[in-house]
Amino acid sequence: MKPKYILWLFVAVVVYQLAIPVSTIIREENNLKNGIVLRLRVLPVDPNDPFRGKYLNLRFDNNKIFDSVPELNNDVYLTFKPDSVGLSVIDTVYNSAPEGNYL
């Protein structure tokens, strides 16, 4: 192969390798800039697992809303509303994607 083609191939590989992390950073920064902040009240459980590392186990205070949902084997979609203190609480649980913002 000619050295000219090797140089262009090297440049293409470098650009490709830089494009992946840059696109991830741009996507995450866009989420932070344009996303909605939900302040959730969770129970203080912070386990440390030797295989998964340190992670946060989310256990919501108002789990009673899940009792009204017939099937939780499928994906569920949650909508939130603010409470009197400014924290977000679960408003409704849906089996299909609702209109507006959901989790």
C-alpha cells in the first residue's frame, strides 16, 4: 500500500475513535441541559457489592401505587407530580408510553 493511503487510513481510524466518545459526551450534556430534574424521596439503602461495586438501591416510599397495577412483568411507565415539599412523587403507572414526560 502506498504511504499516502496508510496516512488517510490512520486519520480515518483516529477520527472514528474520537467520534464515539465525543458523541456520547454531547448526548449526555444535552440531557443535562434540556432534561427535567426529578427529586425523589428514596429509602437510605446504599449497598456495596464486590461484583457490581458501589451502587444505589432505589426503594421508593410510596410503593403502594404499584398494588393497583395488574401486570408488572412488562415495562411500566411512571408519571410524576410535585408534592408539598417540592419532591417528585409517582402520580400514575401506565402499561404503555403516556403523553408528556415519563420515566
